[in-house]
Amino acid sequence: MDLTKRFAGKTCIVTGSGGSIGRATALRLAAEGANIVGCDVVAEGAAETVRLVEEAGGAILSVHPADLTEKAQCERVVGEALDRFGGVDVLFNNGAMAYFAWIDEMDDETWTKTIHEELDIVFLMTRAAWPELVKSEGAIVNVASLSAWAGIELLPALAHTAAKGGVLSMTRQLAMEGRKHGIRANSVSPGTILTNQTQFIKDDPEWSRIQLGRAMMNRMGEPEEVAGAVAFLASEDASYVTGADLRVDGGVLAW
């Protein structure tokens, strides 16, 4: 088996393909031979991912802008994958948006938007792709979070923790339901990953003390390091792994 082409002939949907982790994963899976179906609510970021994948010699179709909180948009993404590549083998549920507030400042809209855009979005996209994943005996990888496992001192993430905790539980249930169809479902829980949204941590002494000081490796992770974990879980190298969560957190929860 050519380990550099683990996804040759396979089609992988990458939601949130315009963001840091989504883009890194699209590039990683494409480099291993996958046909990529990207989608993002932000058209500019998604288009840049298309450019980068094609520049590297990969095959990619991107549906953008696509708001995956809408059932019809999820079905559209799956339909485009079928029209272009004939099926779906991997679903990477990465796209999400969180809104933050402490409980005494949390209004209904902030709570509801976060649950809808971090938890409901996973359900809607998975339901849309499920019939094709049954046909291919495919794999699902969901993005949870370190916040699903532990509170972070400076982060007002009540809604975020609830949503990502739901993703963890949903993943286990999907693994159970998928077992009869040959579908594996797993999740990754990134810790503090260097993205446009987290760059400020490096420049803030208090955030650095709290965030980086908790990690055994004493640094932020890179999007490519999450992508490597996703590629493993989505591949046949993880053929006996299902219902699991792989924490990519630099050792935060290990001590």
C-alpha cells in the first residue's frame, strides 16, 4: 500500500475549508490523493483554498458561499460531490462559529447562535451525507475541542463548551449507528491552535501564561498538526478506531 496515497480515488467533504484547519486538512487529504469537496460561508477563504489545492496538483470542488445551518445548503454540497466525483467517502465536519459570553452576560441569541452554528451544523451535514457514507462504508471526523473536556480560565465559553460537548456525544452515537453500515465516526479535540483568531494569544502575556503554560509542549499547535490527526482517523490506518476522540492539545489534559 502506498501510504502517501491513502485517499486515492476517495472523495472527502471538508466543511469550513476556507479557515486554517479546514484549509490545512484539504491540502493534506488532496496530497494523499483525495478528491476534495470544500465549502465555507466565507467565499474569499474558500476560493483561496481552491487555488492552493489546485496549485499543488490536487482535485477540488468548492461550494461557496454555503451556510450549512440550512438543510438545503448541506444537501447542495452533497449533491455537488455526487455530480462531480460520484460519491462521498469521508465527511470532515470542521466548519463552525462560536460566540462567547460569561453566564451572567449571556443572552438568548448568543447561546442559540453558538449551539446552532457549532452543534446543529454537524447534525445537518451528517444527515445529508449519511446515505452516501452508507454506500461507501465511509468515515466521519468531527471537530470537538479542548473546551469540551476542560474549562479555560480566561475564555467565556459556556455555549461553546456545551456545543462541543454535544459534538463528542453525537460522535459516539454516530459510531454506534454507523457500525451496521461499516461507517466509522471519530472526533478530534484541538487545543490552542495558531490561527487568525488565536494569534492574539502570543501577544498577550496573561493569555500566554494561561494557555501556553498549560501545554506540556509550551507552544501553540499548527493547523497542519490537526490535519495530520484528521487524515489518520479518516484513513484505513484507523480501521479499528471508532467512537474515539483524539486530543491534539500539546498535552494539556495529560497533567
